[in-house]
Amino acid sequence: MTVMCRTGEHDAHDVYGRLCPCRDVLDLIANKWSTLVIGALENEPQRFGAVQRRLEGVTPKVLSATLKRLEASRLIDRTVFPAVPAHVEYSLTPLGETLVAPLAGLRRWAEEHLDDIGDQPDAD
């Protein structure tokens, strides 16, 4: 299924098209850390430290970069509360909430089919 491009830069959105910007969106949401951040935020806003604890193994640098990409793409909001030190929370936007179900399905599939997959690559 193709969707007409609202920007007029090309006729239709097609992730299989070499130059379609949809590939950038797919790259963002198919990234393991993006998928996990969205899952961590699906029930309630979280502070950076809470998200980092939930995503075992993510470095602060990678988490920060992931949060910035998701915020720039309008999938999450960053709210700063006036306090000393500043209190910052991350939450899903309405657009980000539309990814909760599909990405939960992907995470669930990975957990259910892990043993069916051949040799496992080393974790990052």
C-alpha cells in the first residue's frame, strides 16, 4: 500500500523506494533502543535514570542520543520541571502512542521465537 506524499517531493511513500524518506522513519523505529524506549514509556512518563535502569545495558550516551532522536521526530516529549536540580521526564506523544502496539508485538515475537532462531549474534 502506498500513501501519497504530502510534501510533493515524490509521488507516493514507498519504503522499498531507494530515495523514499520512509526509510529514515523505518530506521528510527526499527532501532532496538528506540523500540525499547517506547516500550519503557508506554505506561507512564519516566525520568532518564528510570529509563536507563529499565533498558539494561544501554549507555547514557546511547540513551541520550536515542531520546533526542525520538523527541526530534515528535514521538516523545521531554518535560522539564522547575527544581534544583532540574527534574526532566520523558513521555510518549499521541504519535508515539500509535507505535506501542506494533512494537510490543515485535518485542513479544522476539521473546517467543528466540529459541527458534539459529546462532545468536553477540549483544551490543
